Amino acid sequence: MSAVRLSTGELASPAPQHLQGGSGVPLEPLSRTPFQPRAFTVLGGSVLAVPQQAYIPQPHPRRLAIKRPAGHMLPTVGLGVYKSASGGECYASVLSALRLGYRHIDTAQICEQEAAADVAVADSGVPRGEIFLTTKMWLSNWGYDKAAAGVRQSLAELGTLYVDLFLLHAPGDPGLRAETWRALEDAQKEGLIRSIGVSNFGIPHLKKLAQSAAVQPAVNQIEVHPWLQRRELVAHCKAEGIVVEAYSPLAKAQKLADPAVGAIARRLGVSPAQVLIRWSLQKGLVPLPKSNNPDRQRSNLDVLRFELSAADMAALEGLEEGLITGWDPISDAPV
Ligand SMILES: NC(=O)c1ccc[n+]([C@@H]2O[C@H](COP(=O)([O-])OP(=O)(O)OC[C@H]3O[C@@H](n4cnc5c(N)ncnc54)[C@H](OP(=O)(O)O)[C@@H]3O)[C@@H](O)[C@H]2O)c1
């Protein structure tokens, strides 16, 4: 099995199983050239050579990770820790997930779980260079100076020299948005952040940011599941080369008893949650299911041994009903 060289310079060997193709095809060794802003390509059984600006995540049955050309890996199933209670429960959740093979942890300043995630990462024994760590700038840190300090505060809480992805948690105050973004750009230049992105941005927010940004967002993290597909926004992000991360991909467990999902799950011998996570992957999204339960964490990661047919995908796409399970800054935040 070949090793995966990450652009931190650390050699991660062997590659975590969930980063290997379902067929066990090893990932391509990666160069150590400095990473470029933006532009991920899709990893499957082999690396798809997609020109940077033409990047569109294609549904791929064995697509397990998205990488930057210089080796910045974005594992395609991440663990969300937003609703894990702070402290002990978050620690246990992140620790068990890392032991099960998760290599992508999604946290946020607002969740006050960065410190617990730090200890779990340290205790897991998994090299930091193998883990993709995301956090998000909360709205109280808007403005250049506060955001610059907020980055450093997050690094301290997370006990890390860099985070892999730092997102603006929501569009926030439009008067301070551009300078807040500039603070992320500068922190990226300093090497404190490897990729920068946004969350809960609608098309108008993205277009406005594009006017002032030197670095375009690598990621837009938004609520997406079959009952809220945000087709226009997802298509816009794909056209702009922005990876879409799907938060609340299980619709917060509100729809797991849906008969259409249940029928597909029974036929394939998988759980409704696995159907929903697989749907996200086949849509070219990066799902972030949250579970504190090790058995559910394990099954949520086990989504590579089956595939949804075109008919299954169509049935799930027929479930759209505009269901928002959390907040909705995409509609509510001023442009
Ligand atoms: N950027 C943002 O504004 C934003 C907003 C919301 C969420 N997020 C991110 O997205 C992550 C996930 O979203 P979410 O927590 O809202 O919702 P979710 O992942 O759609 O659903 C989580 C719920 O599903 C349950 N669950 C998980 N796996 C299951 C399975 N296999 N079978 C049955 N139930 C299962 C969990 O319970 P157990 O824990 O008991 O398994 C929990 O109640 C968050 O943790 C956060 O990282 C981001």
C-alpha cells in the first residue's frame, strides 16, 4: 500500500482506509509544492485530472476524498460536532470517530468545542497531518482585528499550528464582511490556515464577496439533504469551483422514517442514514453527519460498498420540500 504525502510534509502511512478507493486503490503520492488557494480535484480510484478552474465535483461511486493539487486532502465524510455537548461528550465523540477512521472533523467557535476536540485529537494518536480540521469564525468576531485575533484564539483552543479550513460561519454584517474575509486571507498567507471558505452564503453573498476577495472561497458549507436541495446554489458553487459541504445531511434525524428512504434502505440492506449520506456523496457534496454514538458513527462512514441507482437518486430528489431544520442565514442575512 503506498503512502500519502500531505503537504505538511508528514508521511501518513498507511493511508486511512476511508481515504482509499473502495477497491483499495492507493492514493497518488502527492507533491510538496506550496498549496494553491482554491481548486480542489476529485479523488476516486484514481485522481481525475481536472483543470483547476473547470473543477466540478462529479458523482463518483468511489469518490472518497477531494484534494488540492498540492496535496491538501478534504475527506468526503466529515464528523460534525455542533450538537455534541461541550467538553466530555465532544471529546468522546471525536476520539471514537478518529479511532473508527474519520479524518475530517467539523467544529466551530460558537460551539465552544474546539478545546475538547484538541484533546481528543491529541489522545487519538492519529498524526495531526492526517486530520482535516475545520473551524468557523463566529459573528461576534467580525471586523479585521477581531477576526485576526479570532484565528489565533481558535488555533490556541484547538492546540494546533494551523487549521485546514476556516470558514466565515455566515454572511454576517455586510459592512464588515470584506475586512473579516481579508483577515482570513492574511492568516492563510501566514500559514495559519490552509484553506478558507464560507458557510450559509447564498448566491448574492458569494457574488458580493467575489468583488472584493483576493482569494475566492474554497468551500461553502450549507444545509443540504433531499428535503432541502438548494439546487440553484449548489449549481452556482460547482460552476465557480466551490466545494459544497452538506451540513445536517440527515435532516437532524427528522426524516429517517421517510417511506421512500426506508424502501431504498431495505432493498440495499443499509440504514436510512447511510442512504442519505450516500445521496450526498453521489451529488458531489461533502456530507458532515453528526453522531455521538460509535455504532452510528461507524455505519455513517460505511457508505462505499453500495451505490444508489439513477432511479433511487430520482426518488430522493422527489422529496424536496424546502425543509430547513436549523437557521437560515442564506435567506435572512443582508447582502
Ligand atoms: N455551518 C452551520 O451553520 C451548521 C449548522 C448546523 C450544523 N452544522 C454542521 O453539520 C453537522 C451535522 O448537522 P446536524 O448535527 O445539524 O444534523 P445531522 O447530522 O443531519 O443529524 C444529527 C442527528 O442524527 C442522529 N444520527 C446520526 N447518525 C444516525 C444514524 N446512523 N441513525 C440514526 N440517527 C443518526 C444524531 O444522533 P446521535 O448523535 O445520537 O447519533 C443526531 O440526532 C453539525 O454537527 C455541524 O458540524 C453546521
